[in-house]
Amino acid sequence: MKLYHYFEKEKGPFCNLSDLSLEDAENALNEIRKRNQIYAAKRDETYIKRRFKYEDLTRKMFLEKGGKAMRSRPHYMTVEECAWLKSWYKDGCSVIIDIKDLDTDTISFTYGDMFPTFGPRGDDSAEYRKQVYTYEEILQIIQKYGLPQKWNPNGEKGPIRYIEAQLWSNTTVSNIVKYCEKQ
């Protein structure tokens, strides 16, 4: 399994709004809205508050499953490639790493982005709604349902477009950056 992290080339990888205070994150998002027309500029006024709420919930559920969360907020990656996410950026780039090079006890997963997983847009009858998975669990879900970017690349079948991986360790991110520098 490969994990992908998408980012704006000008900013570099792992520049995370979630590392900011609520006020600073909202101000940063407002600056993004003013400067350009990338996908993030289209996020509504409640985005940051909802993001923090879903991150708190995901962290709590991950810890309850025995996961190790050394950060209060995650860094984000996807399971396998998702061309749609790269299109969110003016000059999109990606970091790619094999999951075997990471500590999977510090990575949680949602089948879909946190927003359709926990928000009102998803199908409440799907077993993967309102769920957080460990590495072993997400492998079973992938075997059962496949990769959303394969069965729903254009979003015609709902808001689930990829599997999100939440990285709860700075060590994990440091390992990724070191890995990228070697390439």
C-alpha cells in the first residue's frame, strides 16, 4: 500500500491548517480565498470548526482502538493515488511512501474524507460511515469495497472519493520527509 500526500508546490508538504489555532486557521483560509481559485478557496465559513470537530472525534475513536496519537491534530494522506485531489492545487505535487516504511500504529483511516464520513452528506446506511479504522481494519474494508477512487473517480456515486489516512505522529512525517529527500 502506498500513501500519498498532496500539496501546493510553492508551500511544500505538510503545511497543515490544523497546526494553527482556530482563529489563525480561519485567517489563513481567508487568505487562500483572497489569493486564488484553488479548491480550498471554495470551503465555507464553517469549514475549520467542522474540521477540528471531526479531527477530535477521529482521534478519540482511534485512541479507543489502541492507536497511538502523539499529535492533537493529524497530517493527511490518501491510500493510493487520487488524481482528483491533485487537481485541488494550482501547482499540485505529491509525496508518496510505502506504508511498510511507517509505524501503522500511528495512522488511522476513514473510508472517505472525514467530512463525508462524519458529516451529513454521506449515506448513513453504509457500514463505513462514522467509522475510524486501524491499518488491519482498513485492509478488510478495502478488500470488501475496493478503492473509492476506482469506483467513484468523478464523484457521480456520492462524496466518497478516496480513503483518508490520518498521521498522528511527527516522527512519521519526519520519516516521510527524509524518504523524499533520498529520492
